Amino acid sequence: MPSKKYHHGDLKNALIKAGVEILAKEGVGGLSLRKVAQRAGVSHSAPYAHFPDKQSLIAAISTEGFNQLYAELEAAISSHSKNPKKQLIDGAKTYVRFAEENTDTFKIMFSGVLEKEKDYPSFVEISSKTFKLVVEVIQACQNAGILPTAPADLMAVSVWGQVHGIVSLALEGQISHTLLEKKNIENIVSFALGEMINS
Amino acid sequence: MPSKKYHHGDLKNALIKAGVEILAKEGVGGLSLRKVAQRAGVSHSAPYAHFPDKQSLIAAISTEGFNQLYAELEAAISSHSKNPKKQLIDGAKTYVRFAEENTDTFKIMFSGVLEKEKDYPSFVEISSKTFKLVVEVIQACQNAGILPTAPADLMAVSVWGQVHGIVSLALEGQISHTLLEKKNIENIVSFALGEMINS
DNA sequence: ACCTGAACACCGTTCAAGT
DNA sequence: ACCTGAACACCGTTCAAGT
């Protein structure tokens, strides 16, 4: 078997993977195209054969992050079929865990680093697919009388916003020390969701 | 009257102001120390006489943003004394408006650009002061029976998280086009808050 | 104390060239 | 089609020097 054809089989995905690793180790501030190239074992200009610019690589990393988040949400939700309340609560917990375990990928997905997300069709597709998943759970909760009757998309943004906001404030260090001594983020999110839920 | 002593009276504040202006015109990605210096009319190394590094200038801009947000919230709240429900709703509207009118300052305040916020005492002070203001309004609402009885800090994080999350998703372009055709961000936030409020 | 200008390491992007 | 290496403009930071 030949060790390596010339240099790479699938540089594009190798670059995405290298990017995720740098993100995990050095954070958003440490992510540069040149480092990504080096970690993938190619010259600094090689990435331009696969991505027109840095934003494009960031879009690919974000898209990959959304794919993973979607898969985890899907798994959590389908493990509680016929129990919408558990779907909602476990989905929220999954969201919190994803943010905690992939902090910097989460930041890149949601913190305005990607500037023109509309320009990246696969990013738009998976993010709207994820939103639809949320809407479905909300509708199931409404049908079960667990959430109030209201347009499902409006309710979905309210609930998702709730969870997302608490997670974001936590990642920013904006949640007071005294509160964090008593409750972790999952507890706080559960409490907040409890305030939205009927009985 | 002498036109200029040598070059500047208050370069430190001039740099913060220049930073805010660049942020408004070119966004977070366009903010560089060298541009800030140029806009303030000094050499690229002059800022180092006032800020040890770029993070420090970003901290100062964020602190300034929090000061402004605090002042606007204060004004909104004290215009409805003895009416906690109006304080809550008008406070939330003020928050939304601040984010819409100072999008990139808001992003810098809350989007992880500032990496070690704990290292900047005046930033920590104004952000915790702002949180205390939120807690006070929440407590007033609880005393008036508008919000459920629960630890006020927990309730405050839930409500603030709700508002913050919806605003953040909106700035990220994550709120579906079809929903935005029917409701603007203030409407959505009002709806969501309504789901938290008793009657 | 406050500022300048040269210098260094690093970055994103382009381009001619090689296979 | 995929990759390299030189080149360019820009960036953050340091430092010796000037007032």
C-alpha cells in the first residue's frame, strides 16, 4: 500500500478538522488560516484551493458545528417520543452540554464571527433545519397542553432564546458568582423553562 | 488661545471614542489599534502609553458601552416608579433598542471578544451594577405579584437571559424570515416576557 | 509623561510556477 | 486539479529615542 499518494486525500475536511482542533486549544483569537494549513501539513496558501477566504473556512466549521448540534438534538428528542415535555427539557440540556463541551465552536456559530451567513447555503440549510426541529417539539408541547397556544414559530424563538440567552451569558462570565455557587447552568435553564411551562 | 498644546489633551478618551466610531462604521472585524490611532491623529504606537494592549482598549470600549446601557436602563426604570410591570417591559425595550442602535458595541460587550473580563475592575464593576439593577426590578415585580416567588437572582438571570437570547439570535440572523415579517424584535421580546409574567 | 519611527513576528490574500 | 514559495499590505507589540 502506498503511504501517501502525493500529499493529501481530502484536504478540505482535514482543514475543517484542524480548525476545530485549534479552536478547542487556542480559542477564537488563536484561529488563523496559516496555523490551520500548518496543522494539516500543507503550505499556507494551499487552503485557497478549497476555500476562497478565511470567512469561508469559518462558515464550514460553523456548518459542521450545526450538523453535530442537530444530530445530538435529534437523538435526544427521538429518545423521548410521545413525551413532549421530556423532549423539551432534554433538548435544552443537550443544547447546554453542546455549548459547554464545544465552547469555541459554539461561539463561532453564534457570536458574529461569521459575517455574511446568508452567503453560505449549507450553513443556512442546517441552521433552518435545526430551527424546524425546535418548532416541532414546541408544537408537540402545545398539543399536549404543556405550552400555551400561540404561533409555534413565535413560541419557538421565545423558548430557544431563553435557553440560548442563559448559555450565552454564562459563557461570557456574566452570571453572578453567588448564583453559580448554588446552581449550575443546566439547573438555571431548567428553572427558566419551568417558568414557561404550564404546570 | 493656543490651538494645541503639543498634540492632545485627553488621548485616552479620544482613542475610546475613535474605537466606537470605527466599530460603528466597519464592525468588529474592522477594529484595529493602528486604525484607532490614525483616527485619533497619533502614531500607531501612541496608544501603548495609555493601554497595555488591544484587549485593554476593547475592555475600555466595553466598559463605556455598559455605562451607557446602565444609564439608559436607569432612566427607563425611574420613569415608571411604583409601576414594576412597566419598569420591566420598558427596561427590556430599552435593552433591545440599545442593541439595535449600537450593534457592534453590543457584540463586543457580549460576544467573547474580550477574553479575560475579570482582569478589568471597572468592567466588572459596571456590569455587576447593571445586573443589580435588573435584580431590583425583578424583586419589585415579585413583590407586586407580577412574577412568581423564587430567588430573585435566579429569576433575574431567567428574564435577562430571555431578552438577551432573543436579541442575540436576532443580531446573528437566526430568526426566521417569515416570523420577522409578522413581528419585530421588540414584539417578540414583549411576547416572550408575557409568557413569564403572571396575568 | 507622552509621543514618534524603526523593527519584528505574524497574518490574509494573490500570483506565477511546478506536478 | 492541487499545491508551493515569493511577494504585498496590514496587524500587534517592543524599544530606543526625542520633548
